[in-house]
Amino acid sequence: MSTKYNAIVIGAGHNALTSAAFLARAGMKTLVVEKNDYIGGATVSLETYRKDWKYSNCSYVASLLRPEVYRSLKLAKYGLQIVPYGGGATFSQNGDYIGRYVDPDISRREVARHSQRDAHATERFDRDVMRQARFIRQFLLRTPPDPTSFRPRDLLELLYTARAALDLGEDLIYDTMRFYTMSIADFLDEYFEHPLIKASHAGSGIIGSAMGVMSPGTAYVLLHHAMGDVDGSMGAWGFARGGMGAVAQAMHDCFIDLGGRVQIGQGVSRIIVKRGRAVGVALENGDEHYADVIVSGLTLPHTFLECMEASDLDAGFLDRVRHFKIRGSSGKLNIALDGPPRFTALPEGSELARGDLHFVDTMERLERAYDDWKAGTWSKDPYIDLLIPTMTDPSMAPPGKHFMSVFVQYVPPKVDGKDWTDAQVAAFGQNVVNRIEEYAPGFKDLILHMEVRTPRELENEIGLTSGNIFHGELTMDQLSFNRPLPGYAQYRGPVKGLYLCGSSTHPGGGVMAAPGANAAREILGDLRRINTVPEGWLDD
Amino acid sequence: MRTVHFDHRNHARDAAFPSPFHSRQAQHNRMKEWSRWSDYLSVPAYWCADMEYFAGRNACGVFDLTPMIKHRVSGPDALPYLNRLVTRDVAKIKPGRVGYSVWCNEQGRVLDDGTIFHFDEGDYRICSQERQIDWFLTSAQGFDVDVREETHDVAGLALQGPTSFAVLNALGLAGVETLTPFGLTTFDFAGASLTVSRTGFTGDLGYELWVDPDHAETLWDRLFEAGELHGIRAMGSQALDLLRIEAGFILAGIDFLPAWEAVRPSHTRSPFELGLGWLVNFDKGLFTGRRALLEEHERGSRYRLVKLDIAGNKPAKDAYVFGGDGKVIGTVTSAMWSPSAKASIALASVETPHGESGEELDVEIYYQRELKWHRVMARARVVDKAFWDPPRRRQTPPAKF
Ligand SMILES: Cc1cc2nc3c(=O)[nH]c(=O)nc-3n(C[C@H](O)[C@H](O)[C@H](O)COP(=O)(O)OP(=O)(O)OC[C@H]3O[C@@H](n4cnc5c(N)ncnc54)[C@H](O)[C@@H]3O)c2cc1C
């Protein structure tokens, strides 16, 4: 069986769906092929435990999703609601915690409860992070320039970048250079004195990254988590009502409305190249589909090392793909609970239980957690980002019951250099459960069902190479015009007619939809079709 | 008693705390409306902002100052510390005196303004709108000085208006008549120590009274007793705002953005750009921001904060300011109809070279009449003097009227 399309998009992750929707809107006959029986990739909600129980199996909170895409694809009309949750707490071993409240005055007093000085320093910290966020946000919906090219559009884009940098003012240019290369530990040291307060900020510097809090480059990772917003409230996070899958579902429904076609349950086994041009895809079942352009939403290595013939690619290029930094470091527990757990440190009825919860009180503990990863095993004392979406979202579990999402850092792609065994996966999960139990006695008895995911599961199920949640490490050598590889930052592959639209491309991972939107804009430009991708909104 | 408590986990149940004067404020608060001012509940208007304003200009008004941020600076190096911290020469503020100043970051951008109370040799208090402790402690490195925030340990009332002296006199504060503007002294009061400064935010005769929170209610009660025949009134923050605009006083977060909070560094201001060049002393030795300010002094500033006397009778709230050629050259930061000057007045930040005294500018005013919006362009003249600056403000001993 063979059909001819204008575009074939590989993988039904949220970026691929975003790309596909913009292409379809430009009148292109577009097919999305997905290997799984469900769409969404890492933006998915499955009824893993029971029909009346939804998990956010991978990603679980939203903030980065570009509002321009949200609006342009009418995701609200297609049922998407993002509800901010606000707040959170970081628990210490001595039975106390530091809370983050929706109200800024209460939050400030909470910090002052531990250190009056840090409470004031928080203003400076927020300001400086906001400065960086404001700078970077203007580039999210833009294609990075090629700094070596003399094409007018690259020169103009370089000029735009230079102007934005100059706009920052002299001191901020220095700060920015430092910020992009510093460790989160060093960065926090410049603001705070109290270990618990530092630890409470440090988590965002390591989530999804195979680096430790003391590794240079982790300050940027914090920014990657702070540059989003919920309705203009910068740095805020929210839940997609009904689970993160609602994001992909809304994009999917929009795409279908625009005349698109999605085929699930059949993965692409090979991208077909003829006379130096990508012309189609061969599926696992032998079907072939042809199109003018092929757009891959898979990771960079997945696209080129697994779905293409070496003979179709330059050796030097392939070598660079092999060296793309993409190391798994995260795991996740999805848990169905019979009732709400009770965190002993929190006052009865505290709103903090609706926020993100963490269990770490020093930078040293975080670094030790990373040491375990380096030693080839999961962290015995891991960094945990725990949320109970059902405290806010009434639509994911039966009343009184709860879905708990436990993101865990660090979890290695292989254990002692060997593939994970089922027993090890179970032991990893149990270790995390035990940790939580220390802060919420009785929690274990509430567990009705638990799904444990290590990089092994993430790679097997979604195709995340090595289990890296961001489709590639977010470090300076792999950001902006170096993402995914120098010379390939403009969403075009090394073969004519082949494009990349997944998180391996600028501006990187997270449920953001920016890579997908940017790729679509490039493709439409190349095909001289009308651009359907919105421009970024500026903050000023 | 200290009324703000957040040293326990349950503090989050309260978004704001009562001031030590709360029980008394509540009795006067006919409007039953409360606003939040940093950690405290504050009263926007007790019964009518305009009437409270007139109390301040015609008799006297009492305003709860407790939420002002207060820091104590003491120790052998207190003076050199302060001189490095702020732009003016603190050596000139003798014991028993108060001085207004600003302090800047390394780039010479204003962090905040405030008043420095000099109690005794080596013992000072700084009163400001915004929190400062991180910066004050950072600045303390290398100095033998103790710096701590004491906001919640001191209750404060402003007593402002022409009869304020008469009230203090009736209160029996012997010798208060000798207090000159910016003078500071203490009295024994109901078994406590009451600090009185001839300071205020209204540009009129007025005092500020400071006492430990345990004696706050007593102070309020005795003050109102003493003031009964002198037209004393509780005054809310809306009235105070009107009084301070007439006096030409600037407010952090309204007329300038404290550099702490500025995500956009170009939105900050230097002391020169706020009309506070007179507070910058280049001869006293190094202070934070000196190099940048010296450079600016030589090169010229980018902005100027000006007082505008605006034609007509419409308040120019949030208005754009236009230069002669019709280009936008600035914005109004504070504006009102001044009942005392009988003029539409404003503070505005304009780009230099505009803003010379006497310059004629235009402001674009939007106003509404019965839900219909109108727009007028009005002439605005840059003026030097405060809109309200009566001689009684300085007279010592003050009159009793
Ligand atoms: C555990 C976890 C937690 C996370 N938490 C958050 C969070 O809370 N907030 C946030 O913003 N981000 C989070 N992230 C990151 C974010 O989810 C991802 O970066 C983002 O979803 C990636 O989207 P994508 O469209 O680029 O690719 P993916 O979602 O990875 O989509 C790729 C798609 O391709 C399909 N596929 C793979 N191989 C083939 C093939 N051969 N043929 C056809 N299809 C194929 C996959 O099944 C998948 O559907 C998390 C990620 C993980 C894994």
C-alpha cells in the first residue's frame, strides 16, 4: 500500500503534532505516523490502572507551552485547560520545610522564618532570573541564525540577537555570559546563605539533566524551567486538566479538523532516500508512504542512527550525531492512591500539599545523588519532584482518590553498565517509596497501583534515546545555533526534503511546542507556502 | 506587643498581621476596608479620604507608620558604614537629628530612599519603604557595625498638620516646642520611652512618634484625648498620598523603581534623575555608586523628575508628557487635583534636556464623565517649588493653631 502526501511527520509527540497542524493549515496533505497505539509521546495520559483513573505518565506539569501556539491552534476550543497550581514545599530531615506560597508576602515571610536575609535576597534572585528569562523568551519562537553564513536572513537574525543583548545593558551582558556557564550551586551561593533555601531552588537546575548541582551549565537548566508562564505569571506552572495528554490531544484534534491524518500502531523503520532526497517512510509492517517532505519528531540519534541507512548520510555527520550528548538521568513513579497522603511536617489543611514537594535540604545531598548516577546506579537519596494533580484536578481520579506523580532524579540509563533487570526496576521504585514514607508515614498503605519508569521504559516506550527527557542535554554546546548540531540548527536535515521538529532542536525539551512550530515555519518557507506559524509575542 | 509573627509554620494562615494600633484603627474605620502594606493591615481610608486629607491640612491627622521598614545600625563603625552606604555626608547628621538620603548600587542607581535617625553617637535607625537587610548586611562586611531589622519592634504614628504641635503640647511633652524641623528627641511616656521627631511625609508642620509596640494603644488613646479639641482625625493611606504629592515627595515603586526590583535596568534612576542631586556628596570619600555618579555628573543625566503645574482642572493621572515638537518625552508618575494649591499638579519623569524650570510642556489627560471618556491636551509648566510649603512647617517654636 502506498499513498502520496505533501508531508509525513514521524512520531505523534506534541512537537510533531504542532508541526503537522501548521503544515495542514497551510493546505498540505499531511500524515503523522506513530509507533505506539496512542499519541502524545512524552505528553500523554493513559488509563494505566483503571478506566476512571488517568495518569500523566511522563510529563506532568505545564509552563513552557508557547501561548502563541496555544492560541493559534485554538487549543482552548479543542478542550485544553491549563490550571495553575502554585506553591510547593521542600522538606528537611529535621522535620521542618520551606514552603513556597502563591501569595508573595506569605512566601517572603516563609523564607524569613529560616533566614531574614535570604528573604530579601529572594527579590534579587527573582529579578536576575527574570532578566534572563525575559532575554531568552524572545528567541523561543525564532529560528537560530547560522553565525557562519552570510545570507541576509542569518545576518539579520544575528543583528537581532546582538541588539537584544545590547538592550540588556553592559552589566547584564557580563551576567548573561556567567549565567550560561555557571553551576546552579555557584549561582545560588551568590544569593543565599541558608542551605535549605538553596536546596529548594536547586532542583530546577538538574531536572532532566545528567549533571550535578556543582556541574557548570546547570544554572541554565534552572532558566529552562523558569522561562515559561501560566497566563503571564512568569515561572509559574500548572496542570493540564485531565492530564498532560490533554495537550497532545487538543493538538491532535486541531490537526484532524484541518484535514490531517494520523496513523498509530506502526513505527517508521526507515526513512526512504532516493537520489539524495528523503522521499518517504517505510513502516514496520512494510507499508510505504511518500511525501514531498519528511519531518522527524524523534530524537536526533533516533532519527539518524535507527531510521536511516548509513550509506545515505555523510560519515562526519553521523559521527557527530553519535556524539550528541543525550544521557538518561530521570525516572518516574505514577501512583494511584486510596486517599491523600499526610505529610507530617505540614500543618493540617496546608495549601502546600497541592504544590510540588521535594525532600532535600542541602546541596551536598543533591551532589551525592548525582555521584550515584556517575557510579552507574540510581540515587539512594534521590531528588524528588512530587505532585498530586488530583488535589487540584477533579477529573483524573474518583473523588477522594488520588493520582501521585513522582519524578525522580537521578536514574541511570544502564545499571553498572548493564541493562536494567525487572528486579532492579522494582528495587529503584521501592527505594523512592521508602523515601516518601519517611515524610508521610502511612503513604505506602495507600498505594493501589504503581507504574515505575526508568530510562529503559522511557526509551522503549517513547523512543527517548537513553531515556533523556529533553531529547538531548541542555548545555551551551547544544543550545541555540548549536542545537542539535552546529550547522543544523535551522530544522533542516543533511538530506534534502528531511526536517527535524522534535525537542532535539532549538529551543529544546519540555512541553513547549516551539521546536515544532519553528520547524513548520522553515518548511513552509522552503516550499514557498503561506506561513501559518504565529510570531512570538514580546513582553515589552 | 509585637503583632507580626512568622517564626512558626502556621503563619501562612495570615496574609497580613494587625498593627499594634489595630484595635484603635478598627474603632475609627467606618469604611471597614483594609489593605495590605507589607506585613501589616493598613487602612486606605477611615471614613473619607478627602476629609482626612483636609484634617491633615487644617487640623491634624494620625497615620499608622508601623509598616515602614526600620533598620538599626550601631557600633563603632556606624558612621563610616553609613557614609559608605548612602550618598550624603552622614557626619552632618548630628545626634538628635534626622536626615533624608538615598542609597545606590554600584551603578549609581537608586535602591531606595529613607530617613536616617541619629539617636546617639554610633546609634542610628534607617526608615525606608522597602526591605534592605540583604544589601545592608552585604555592605557591612569589613565594618565593625551591627545591622538588624527592627520593623516589628517599633510602632510608629505620624501626627501631621497645623495643630499637631498643640496636640503634643496638650499631651504634656515638655520641651517639644524647641524641636526644629528634622530634630529628634525622647520623652518618658507612660513608663516607656517615646521618640519624637519633627519629620513627616506631608510637607507641613508634623511629627512622627515612635514607641515600643506594648505602648502603642496607650499612645493612640492619649493622643486622641489630647487632640480632641484640636481636630485630630485618623488618616488613611489615600489621604497621605495626596499630602505627599502636594509636598513634592517621591515614593519608591511609584515615582521611581528601586534597582532591586528592576528586571529592566534602564528603568532605574540615579539620584540626579530624581531631583536629588543635592543629596550626593562627592567630597566625603568613597560611597557605593560614587564612580558611576561622578561619571553621570560630568556626562549629564538621561532623565529628570519634575513638578508640573498643569492648566485646567483635570488630574493628569498616568498621562504622557509631550515636548514642544509633539514627541512623547516622559510620563506622569503621580498626579492629583491639589485642594490646597487649587491646581492640577503632578510629578513626572521626563527625558533630558527637557524639564528645565519654567519649560512649557503638554500632558495628555484622559478623564471620564458618566462613563464617557474624554481626552484633553493641557499645558504643563515645570516648577521648582513644592506645591505646598507653608512657613508654619519651619516655624520654631511652632504655632498652636
Ligand atoms: C518522565 C518525564 C517527565 C517530564 N516532565 C515534564 C514536565 O513536567 N513538564 C515539561 O514541560 N516537560 C516534561 N518532560 C519533557 C517533555 O515531556 C518532553 O521534552 C517533550 O514531551 C518531548 O516532546 P516531543 O514532541 O519533542 O517528543 P516526544 O514526546 O518524545 O515524541 C516522540 C514521539 O515519537 C514516537 N516514536 C518514536 N519512535 C518512533 C518511530 N520509529 N516511528 C514512529 N514514531 C516513533 C514516540 O512514540 C513519541 O510519540 C518530561 C519528560 C519525561 C520523559
